[in-house]
Amino acid sequence: QVQLVESGGGLVQAGDALRLSCAASGRTYGSVGMGWFRQAPGKEREFVAGIIWSGRNTRYADSVQGRFTISRDNAEKTVYLQMNSLKPVDTAVYYCAADDRAYAWDVHTSPAQYGYWGQGTQVTVSS
């Protein structure tokens, strides 16, 4: 199993940057892919970015491509989401999630394919 705790959210202005962190615990962390999702009020949870267990493959939603970067430090059991050039539409609760599969080489984009979730961290971008 994997336990996840997000941090780093906050209130920023459009154009600013934030880095979210997701601290993981559990023996299987290093063998599973990780993802960041977000959910705005009244909207469904959506995929933002994902990274496979080794860190060698990543995937991004079109809306954040070129602005956000996902990375992981397996020694520290932490996944990061660097968010640059933030926009008001990026306002949401951001969730970290761990894939159910071990040693997969592709990145899942559906929330249903992730078995473990953090509690979320609020990101608010003002215009």
C-alpha cells in the first residue's frame, strides 16, 4: 500500500509559480506510477500529469503542457509538480495519486486507474 500527503498549495496571482509536493510512504512506492489530478468546484476530477515508476516517461494534459513539470525522487519518496505561468483556470484542489500497477511503462490518465489518493491541496490563482 501507499499513503500520500500533498503540500505546497496556496493563493497566487496569475503568472506566478508554485511547486506541489506529494510525500509517499509504503514499501511499493518506488514500483508504481504517480499522477497529479485536479478538481474545480462543480467539475469532474481531471488528469494533470503523470510519471512512471522510473521517472523516464511522463505525460501531461494539453491544458498544462509546457507550463507544468512532474518529477519524482524515489530516494525521498516524493513526487513534485512544478507549476509555472499559472492561470485562474488552474484554480482547483490538486490531488496526488498512485497507480495500482507495478513497473508499468505507460501513464494512466483516468482517475479510476489509480488506487491510492492523498487528501488534496488547494491552489487558487487570482487574476
